[in-house]
Amino acid sequence: MANPWFESVAVARARAKKRLPRSVYSAIVAGAEAGVSASENISAFDQLGLRPITAGQTTGAPLDTTIMGQASSMPVMISPTGVQAVHPDGEVAVARATAARGVPMGLSSFGSKPIEDVVAANPQTFFQIYWADDRDSMSARMERAKAAGAVGLIVTLDWSFSHGRDWGSPSIPEKIDFKVALEHAPDVLTRPRWLLSWAKQRRLPDLGVPNFPTGGAPVPGFFEAYGAWMGTPPPTWDDIAGLASEWNGPFMVKGIGRGDEAKRAVDAGATAISVSNHGGNNIDSSPAPIRVLPEVVAAVGDQCQVMMDGGIRRGSDVVKALALGAEAVMLGRAYLWGLAVNGQGGVENVLDVIRGGIDATMRGLGKSSLDELSPDDVVIPHDFFPPAT
């Protein structure tokens, strides 16, 4: 590709689709069951308008902020996503990109790179954990994360046991060996540039999750770790409180979609909340996070930091979320498409696109600071928000 730069997240997605083998691309397409929530996460933003001014626009607003105690060049952080086989450098490339652009990142406990390597590339790394295995195992993962220098913990609760997708789920192997590579050859050979990126590393994609094992156990494959999560009884709020107490630092509960649960998360010790439905991978037909964001903000006030994760594709989406009460947003699949297209440079490109969109929208609204944003800047359909819980 003569020029790897892209001007929008939509272009990054289109290029990622062309570059990745169909099975790999399909694995990172959001959505459970009919994909209603996954689509709605995006379309909900399209239903919100903005009220620009004509004369008197600003020359730009400072976008720097603080996210869970960490300085950030803009109100955006990278959301943790699992096994990033879309590029050989995986989460390390993401860490380098986020460090270069001055934003924090989350690293999934199902990630493909060791936390030590990721923190070395970006010291502003939050470790994400699932309620999986016994408490001793979870404690061991947290201890390792702290020792590696993780600046906070994210506990993800918005992932359901719904597996089937109406358009079909890709066949993801437990590991990639010669036999598996041969089986997938017809798919992979149609994407020579992606194959060449791995050939240059002289290795096959690794589907292991190095941040999951404890006590010197071997690195499990993704589905082995996934099975451990599935076999673990879901946590109670008392369990979450115990986890927060044990971590004793910045602690995010990710997956809140109701005001009453937001209050319980704060009572359990959350210093931050992410309003999220796991990119549409929770119970299908759950509302888009932007629809329930004001309810959550109203429920907790300034007791904790409220962020939103889901459907962010452009800077104007970020501004809409901030106007409706979020203090920052988390970026998920958008950066994976950038990573697939151009590694570290692609992630930087996505972050630049988002930042440029935030800046342009703030100018158009005549705002000189993020604090000036309010619901009055947004055109909201009368039936946009569901009844509060």
C-alpha cells in the first residue's frame, strides 16, 4: 500500500476487512445473536444531533484530562480487547501508539502479550480481569499486574454466555500448528500481506493468553481460559467489593447499564464505571450505552468517574458522550482495525482521527473547554432514553 494513512475509522475498517483473512476479521466483528445491540451502539449516535454556532467559533479547546488518576491528552482511553492476532506486535504496538499519543490503555487478561512487555511500552496501562477461576487465581493475577506496574484494575462484568450469531461464528482453533495452518490455508492465502507480516516474524499467530495462568502453569489457549470463565459462578456485589478492597487502588467496574447497578458499583468500591454492553456482545437487545449514560451519571453524581464504551467511531461521538455526562470514552474495535491495517502507526492514525474530530466539533460548537459541554448542545429525540431503573 503506497500510503497507509486513512482519514476515518470507516476507511480503517474497510482496509482491515481487505487485509485480514475472513475468519480473523469475522472474529473481531461485534455482536451476539441477531446483532441488534451491536448495530444500535452505532446507530444511536446517529440519532443525536449537534447544535453548532456560526460566528464566534473558538480557535480550539484544550482536550487534556485525567482518567482514573492518569493524565491523558484527550478524553479517550483504549478499551481492553482479547487476543490481538490481527497483527504480530499485538498489544505492544497498541501500547507504543498510546504512549506516543499520550493516552492510557487497558490490557485484557485474555490479551496476547505479557503485561510486563505492555507496561514497559506504556506505563499508563490498566489491567483488565474477568471473574474467572478461584479467588486465589484472581489474586495471583492482580499481584502480577501490580508487580508489573499496572496503574489500575478493570473488572469486566458485561459479557454474557450467549454464543450463537445469526450470521455464523468463525472457527477459531485452540492453537495454530501445521495441521491447523493447512486447514486454514485457502482462507489465509487470499490475504498475502497479512501472511507476510507473520512470515517476517518467522512464526505463526499465537492464540495463547499469557496473563491468565498462575503459579507457573503453562500458558493456556484462548478457549481454555474462556472455559475457565464459563465454569466460574458469576460474582455477587460482595465479591466485587472484596476484589476492590484487595486491589486497593483505581478500580473500574465495566459493564454498567442501569442507574441502580451504578450505585451498587460505587458502594462496592468502584472509583470508575464504564457504561458498556461489551460492544453488543452481552445480552442482545440491551440498550446502547449512550442511551443509558445520563441515567448512570444521575445515579452516582460525582462519587466516581463515569466513562462510556461502545459505538465510538468519530470525534463527534466522543463530544456527544461528554455532553451527556461522560468524563471520557473507551475506544474498542476502532483501534483494532487500525492495528490490523498498519500496526502501531495504524493505532496512532485512529487516535489522530478521533482527536481531530473532537477538536473540529468543539470548534463548531463554540466551546473553549470540555467543561462547557452540556445536554443543551445535543439534539435529542423525545424517546431516546429508556425509562430509568
